[in-house]
Amino acid sequence: MKITDVLLSWLALCLLVAPPTWAGKTLGGDFTLQTTKGEDVSLMALRGKVVLVYFGFTYCPEMCPAELLQYKHLMSLLPPAEKHQVQPIFITVDPNRDTPDVLDSYIGHFSKEILALTGSEQELRKVTDLYGAQFHYVPTGSSYTVDHTVNTYLIDTTGKLVRIFPYGTSAEEMLKDVVKLLP
């Protein structure tokens, strides 16, 4: 890989880290994707819970594991009586490699409290578009990687997107906003 390719990939990733700012477009909305068991889950079905959504992929070398560790830490900070009112979600943007078995195993390394969701590439693009997120497949010789938005989306108990946390936001910082939304 040439240094210019590395720099361009890094620049593209940096642009994806910043919270999206689409003037006039309301971000968020209901979606339906599949669990690793093949069951449909909609955001609407999670009403009554505070939901955190992160788009990523299991072959991600750094950012996705770091954010999933934040999820795990955030859940550990919640009192036991409130944990069932918060649903962290990891939505793969690499459905070809992130099969249900791969997703189950990967999420299991972090927390069984995290709900892993998948769908077809077309379904995933619809969901990422709703939230102003993006993902692009980037060839890397005989394989590929995925450049993707690395924000975490905070959704209130009515299903409304209320905050976008940029990459690197601590679990303690997210917790402040999560607890404000709990019933």
C-alpha cells in the first residue's frame, strides 16, 4: 500500500469520526434488522429502553473494540435495577464476513448485554442513512477493510435520537446522558 493511499484512508476516516451535520435533515428513525438468531428486531420494539447504537464490523482493528469496551464499562456503571432499561446495539456494516456465528462470538468477548444486529447491505445502508452514518469498503490487496462512521447514537425511550457521541467519548460521559433518559 502506498503512503498516499494510507494518508487518504486516514483522512477519510477522520472525516467520518466527526458528528454528521446535515442541515435541515432530522436524523434517526425506526428500523428493523435481524439478530444473530435470525429474529427481526425493530427500534420501535425497544421503546421504553434507552438505546445506544454503534455501527461497526468484527474485523475492525481498533475503533470498534474500543467502543464496545465503552459499552461494557457503561453497563457495569449502571445500578442493577437500571441495566434492563438500557440496550446497547452493535450493527455490523460488513454482513458478508460478519455472519451470525462470527457476530455472536465477537460480541461475547465484550458483553452478552450488547445486541448484535445484521441485515443485507441494502438494509444496512438504509439504517446508516437514517442516522447520517456512512460506510465504504476499501480494498486492501486480497481483502478489504471498512471505513465507517464511528459515532455512538443515543436514543431515548420514545425512539428519538437525542445525542451523537463522537468516537472516544468515555463511558462515564455517556452515562451522564443515559441516566437522564431513564424513566
